[in-house]
Amino acid sequence: MRAPLLLLLALLAGTAVRPAGAAPGAGLRTWGRFSRLPYPGDKAFLYDTFPRGFMWAVGTAAYQVEGAFERDGKGLSIWDTFTRGGNRLATGDVGSDSYHNIQADTRALRQLGVTHYRFSLSWARIFPNGTRGSLNPAGAAYYRALLRRLRLLGVQPVVTLHHWDLPEALQRGLGGWADPRIVDIFADYADFCFSAFGDDVRYWITIDNPFVVAQHGYGTGVVAPGVRNHPDLPLTVGHHLLKAHAAAWHVYDRRYRPRQRGQLSMALASHWIKPSRTRLQSLRECQCSLDHVLGWFARPLFTDGDYPPCMRARLGARLPSFTPEERRQLRGTADFFALSHGATLSFQLINDSLKFEQQEDLDLRMLLYWVNAEYDRPPIFVVQSGWYVLGSTKTEDPKHMYYLKRFIAETLKSIVLDGVNVIGYTAWSLLDGFEWHREYGIRRGLYYVDFNTPDMKREPKTSATFYRNVIQKNGFPELPENRPAQGLFPCGFAWGVSANSIQVETTPTQFSDSSVYIWNSSSGGELVRLQGFTAPPLRRRTHCADYATIRQQVEDIRQVGVSHFHFSLNWSGLVPTGDVSRPNATLLGYYRCFTRQLLQANVTPLVTLWHHTRRGSSLPAPLDAANKWLNRKTPEAFADYARLCFREMGAHVKMWITLNEPNDEMVSYQEGHHMLQAHARAWRAYDQEFRPSQGGKVSLALHMDWVEPAFSFSREDVEPAQRVLDFSVGWFAEPIFGSGDYPPAMRSWLRQLNSLELPVFNEEDRLLVRGTYDFFAISHFSSKLVTHAKEDSYTYTAMLEVQHMIDTTWIMSPRPVVPWGLRKALNWVKEHYSKVPVYVMANGVQEDPARFKDSLRVYYLYNYINEALKAYTLDGVNLQGYFAYALNDQRDPGFGLYGQVQDEVIVKDSISHYRNIIRHNGFPLPGAEPQRCPAPGRACPGCQVLLKKTTVGFLTLVGSGVLITLGLIVYYTTKRPKHSY
């Protein structure tokens, strides 16, 4: 089934199909088209399948894998010579020894389940000196044997005539591709191959990546034959490569196509480029960059038989010219567009000068769209695509696997959403081998080759398993768990919003203006300040209504539509000296007022006593100076502080968090031990001294991003994922919600590392800590992958022996957006601690504060809440509440539902979307009866809510014997203008 929502988004953004015969240069609109696609919906992973008959292929190149460089009459190639010169360390003399391993290679093809196998012929193996007169029958017999084996397997060959390994005799005798005589020599070689092998071949590639051959073989000298310092020679070489391709195409078209019915093309590689600035000139520079790499060869073949105008304009007379007859011979000599895209060819070998000050990017989908638009919708066969891993990597190659997933997913979107005619995809490569200028420093194979074994043992990597699964399913079919759920949360579900802190006002501002104003009722109620008069000073106690900031914040919270608000107190601010008998009465009074005003607005306060941050300890100064949480006295001091808060605020606060996110990786085990004791002492104090009269609930909130095995089908990665969760979440959860001790796996792992850092609970502490909870609260923001396979390019945690990484198809902002991770986290809690009530205490995404139409946050909230609903309705998680994070950007930059520009408060789009979910209590089925829940009682019976309106009063002043009565307006509202975008 197609993804209707994503299809609709694509159609709304503009069709990919351009009119037949559209003018060249139509690819210029690619950047604008993709910039208008709906974000982030267009970036979401597309679950769908490829068209029936889609070609799934894998590929190799002769010099990289064949070996046997002097066996059975093979002649030398330019790579045999090139690898023996300069400071090069290795050769492809043996490679993967595919020459002697046809059975092993084709067994790998059968295991993968590919429909097509792309391989290249070694020109020097067939014609040792490059010409027909030197025909080597043994070389031709090797390829016939390979083709017979493929025919038996039902795998179609895609045969490349020339993949960079020109016979050395032609380079030495003619100068290789620099001599025009090579055009006819290549045509004759192609003629022999068509005749000898063509009955078994339906897809031919004449020359692979002519850009690399010309620019880096005869320009920079990075690859064979290593010619350099001739700035115009690459242009001449490219000219001859194009002519040679066209000559071979015409040979096939005239002599072989009627009977063999095959198709020919030239494999063209390219980078992708994005504008450094949002100007038309930057777009034109991007277009010109692609013209100098891909268009150099594609335009002559697919458009008009000549080079791109941009190349002509910038290179002038340096660029060779085609005669009218040559243009006619070139134009249309490609039956499909063979596109290469990958790590070492199209991405890392692009000269910076060809970027024209724009930014190189890795986006196969946009490249496919550009080709589709620029060359009038040709059928595109991706004949090379993939990434690489370091040479030390063996069978676990997570980096390669996830890049492969990304490129295949982009290809699928290109077909389904963009209307591009992609007919096949080739993963590169089948085997590890000799990687050209990188030698054996990297590996690109789906199969690991042990170069130290006599038979070059092949083993499938995890990327091979992944690719096989994709081929079997013909893509990524949508599964039930990928579909949005419909249903409702229970009555009484706690809908909330969280903030790390609130704005505190120590001096009331409501009556700070002592001026006297005249109310001019005849001019629309304009207030005019009366000069020379001031209001008398107030002689009364401060009231909660005097704090304008409280009213402002409570009104903002109320507008979200939530039933709960979670915020943190400032321990060091409330008890600056550490002595709870001498608290900061002003701040304490402010917090009391804030919670009371929340209740008046029918919002239940949920209060954290101490919020852990890496910026500072937030402990009172004496404790901060005395080893902070390493101080044995800190837990008891925290319990005393908790008693103060319970006593002074408990009448208004019925839900407490003792410690918020104490399980930070920067916290030492000894600090964590004292934090657990502090929490337990505070919970026991509430349970014994305050619960009977106040009836509240107390717990702690743990940070719990999900940890997923990079290879979900490998037990070797499942165990590291469980280990990370034990060390990050179980570290605090198990002593409280479980056994009263740290997780056994945590202890045993540290024991095998001979680490004595993890403290031991004595029986008294175990009894103190165990069971000190009323609910399980988590903060969840994102997910990550872990694997036991070490790759230097990712974060490796040596102590846990795990590699952290991400799926490159995930939306990033800057942390990955992975909605299903929340569902898995909630299920982890259920599986470990059964029916414990669970609250998602903070869940949010960081987005550019300037984006008031915060589409990413809208997407995030919808999908994460939907996954929470699945956990509740489908998995039986006892989920009691969900809190979006955060209230505003002012206190939590980038995470806010409200933005702020100077003094203006901005109501972002996400507020109305979140409020709508709250109003429906989830995602009801269309047409379903409304959920009937008992009306909630007022949180503060008898309280009069301070409404956002004006109150009129009158003041009589006597001056100079004159009695003046003035009308005054007191505004019970925020002074800040508020705007919706």
C-alpha cells in the first residue's frame, strides 16, 4: 500500500514530471522544489515497496576483486603498473581472488537474492596488449564460465566493458585515452565482447565513471595511470571517452541489438551540491557544478550532443569541440541513465574548485530528481551506491548498513513521491577488495573477505543480511506498528507541560506605578497621566495577586489547555545558607503564590525539589563548597529541605518529584548512591509525616532515552543495549522499584572489569531505599543505537564496550526524532516493574526559536503522543500522564511552546495542535461517540480566578481646596502583547 499522506504532501509541493521536451537546464528548479516540501513530514521514513520488476543488483570491478594478474595469459593493466610506482603500499595482484572463486562469489549472490550482478571485464585479460590480435582464449573462457553460472542461478548480468583498468600496452604505446586512435580500438574491443558474450547479457555499461578516468587519471594523478600537471589533458581525455562510448553504442545498435535486444549506457557518477546562500546566483553555481561533473558527459548523450553551456562559457577554447556529425553520433547513445553515487568516487574525489563555493552534500534523492528533470525523464539505473567502513572492520558494519538503508530509502521516495523513473539499484560492492587509491584501508563489500586465508574466505556482513531482507520484501512494507493508532487515553489522564524553572519576581510589580491617570471616556477610554499627582503608598501585606509574572505565566499555562504543570524549585535559592530554619521567605512565598494561582486556574502543580543540571549543582553554598553530593551529610540536608517544602507548600501541591534526572552519565556512582539515599529519606519523611494529612504522591524522575540494538537481529547487539539501559536507567530504578540493590548485570559487568566503584547497600540502606515511590516518572527526548562493533567514526564507550550511533534515515533536530522509542521505553518500565503507574514527565524537541510555525514540534508531539497511546491501549502500560516539554523558549531555549521576541510573547503553532489532542483526550476514531468522563472538580474550591480583564475603581484626591474624583483602571492582565503566528 502506498503512503497516502506522504504522496499528498509531495503532490501539494509540486509534481516531479516535466513536460516532454522541456528545455535543458530544467534541473535548476530542483533546489526550490525541495525547499518547498512540507517539513518534517517529507523527511519522515517512507514505508512502501518498489515497483514490480525492480532490479536489485550488487556489483564489483575486475581489478578490485579478480586478482590472478599474471595468470593464464593476462596482460598488464595500468593499475598493475600504477600500484608499483610512487609511495603506494599495496596492489590488486590478488584482490579477492574472484578469478579462482566463481563458486564462492555466485553462492554469495544466491544468498543475497539479487536479480542482477554488475561486474566488469578485464580488457587486458581478454586482449593482453589491448587489441584483437592478442586475444587470450583463457580470459574469454573465464567470463563465459561466470555467465553460465549466473544463468543457472537466474541472475541477470550487467557487464561493464571498461572499469578503469586500461591495458598497459595502450597507455605505453599510445598515451592511453589521450590519443584519438583509442576510440576505434575500444569500439573493436566492444565488438568482440558483444559477439562473445552478448547472448547472455541484456545490460551493458561501456565505461565506468569517465569523470574519474579523465580528471583524476589524467589530471590530478590520484588514480591510474597517474598523469598529472596537464590542466587541459582531462578535457581531451573526456572528449575521447565520449567518442569511444558512442562508437561502441553504434556498433551494438547496428550489429547486435536486433538479435540480442540489450541496452547500453555509460556509468556516470556525481556528487550533490546545495547553495551556500539563498540567491539565484548560488543556484546557478550549483547547476554549473553538476554540469562540470555529471553534465560534462550526460548532456552530450542525453540532450544535444554537446557540452553544457556553463562549461563552454568558463573553459572557452580549452574545451574541445564536436563537429555537427560528431554531435549527431553522440546524441541519444544511452538507452538508460546509469548513475553511480557513493563514498570514494562521487563524493570524496570532487575537486573543491568544481564546487564553485557551494556546499557539497550527500543526497541521492535530490540527485535523482535533478537527473530526471534535466534529461527529460530517462529510466535511471543506480549502478553503484554505498558507503565504506574502515579496513579493520570485519562482519559487523553498522555504518555501511545504515548508509545503505538511507540510499535505498531515498531511492524509494524518489520513485513514490517524486515520480522519478528509477528502474534498479546496485549496492556496492559484493566483496571487500582493493579500493583503488585507498588500497585496503577501507572495505565496501557486503561480504567480508579474509585476505589472510588461502581461499580468501567470504563471510556475509550485517549489511548483507539487511540488503537480503530489503530485497525479499521489495522495500520497506508498512507494518501495523508503523501506522498511527486511534483511541483515547483514560478519563483523568494528566495532560501537562513542563519547565525546568519558572520566572521569579521578588518584588511585586502590580502596584509599582504610583502615577495617577485620567480616564478620558470620550476618547475611547484613553488613559492620560496626571502631572503632579501620585498615589499614596500602600500600607498592606503583599498578596499573591500583586505578582504580575505569576499571572502572566499561569495564563500562558492555562491557554495550553493542560491539567498539570511541572516545574522545579531552586534549593540554593530557598535555603541559601543551608539552614532550613532560615529560609528565603520571599522566594518561598512566591512559590506558594504560584502554586495557589495554578490551582485557581484549575491546573494541578507538580513540583520538583531538585533538578540536576550540568551547569551547576544548585545546592546551598555550604554543601556546594563541601564536596556537593559526595558529602555524606547531603542526603539528610536534602530531607530537611524536602520537609520544609512539604510543610510550606503541601496544601497546594499533591504531586512531588524529589530528584529530576539524577541519572546523568556525569554523575559518579558514589554521588548517585547519596542521591538515592536523599530521595529515599525525603520520600519516607513525606510518607510518615505529611501523607496522612496532605494525601499527595512522591517519586523521582529519570532521564530515559531509548537504546536500540543497531542490529536488532543480532544477540551480540541486544546484550549491549540492555547493558546501557541497566547502567543509565536501572542504576536508579532497580534500587527503588525493584530489589533495593543495583542491577545484577551492572554489578557483574563492573566486577569483571575489576572495578570497585559501585557502592554496596547495607541492609539498612536497602530497606530505606526500596519501595520509595508512588509512580514511575521518565523524561524522554530521543533514541540512539548501540552496537558491540567498534568503529572509530562513532562515539565508543570503552567501559561498556559499546558503540553509539544513529540511523541516518532519522530526522535530526539536533537529536534524532524517533517516536517509537518512547513506546519501547514505556514497555521497558512495564516489563521490569509490572503495573507501576507511569508518567512521561518531559517530552519535547529542540527547534529553531525563530520558527514560530514550529512544524517539527507539531510532528513530534503528534507522533510521540501517538506512540504513548499505543503503549497504553495495545501494550497495557499503566500510563497516567504526559507532559510536553517545555513551556517557553525564555526558560528553556529552543524547546518552548511559546516563543519570545524582545517583550512580545509568540504563540507557536504547536500549542493549538497540542491543545486539540488534549481536548479529544487522544486520537478518537472518526465518527465515534465522544468519551464521557465525569467533570473534574475544582482544584481550589471557592477560589476566584483572576480573569484577564479590567477593573474600574475611583480615587478622590484633595489639593488646594479642590476636590477631584478620578476614575482609575487596574489591568489584571499581562503588559506583554501576545501574538499568534
